[in-house]
Amino acid sequence: MTDIAAEVKRIIVFHLGVAEEQITNDAPFEDLGADSLDVVEVVMTCEERFDLEIPTKVASTFVKVSDLVGYIGSRLTEPTIPSKMTAVRRPRLSFG
């Protein structure tokens, strides 16, 4: 299990109060006793923990634990590209 999956699992245990053994990557949130509000709380905690934003449209597609873990993993491994690059002029050095 990846570090991301392990952390998401801990978050699910905290919010849903289920046993760790019940949580597999293929486990549907519904089978873990989660309603839509529970999933929102899990997603919000994951956003805070992993310092990322998960759009509501995307979060509403999460059916299984692996959906959430996969999304977080894809966002954390994407290279960060600055949206706006500005040129920095370096001062000229004069010696003498």
C-alpha cells in the first residue's frame, strides 16, 4: 500500500469509524457505510492533509477508495508549472 493510500485509509477510519481491515482500494464508500456527506468530509480532510484542491465535480465521481487515492496520486506527481513566468533582470556587476 502506498503512503497516499495508507493516509487516506487513516482518514477514512477517523471519519467513518470502520475497522482498517474493511478498507481496501476496491471498497466502495457506500459499502463502508458512507453517505454523500461522509465522502465530502473525507475529501475535505484529504485536501487539507495533502494540500490540494479537489473540485466538487471530481469528488462527486469518487465511488471507491481507489478513485480518491488515484486522484490524489495523480495530482501530487504532476510537475508544477508556474502559470505566469516573469523575467528577472540581474544587476550588472562592475569590478573597479
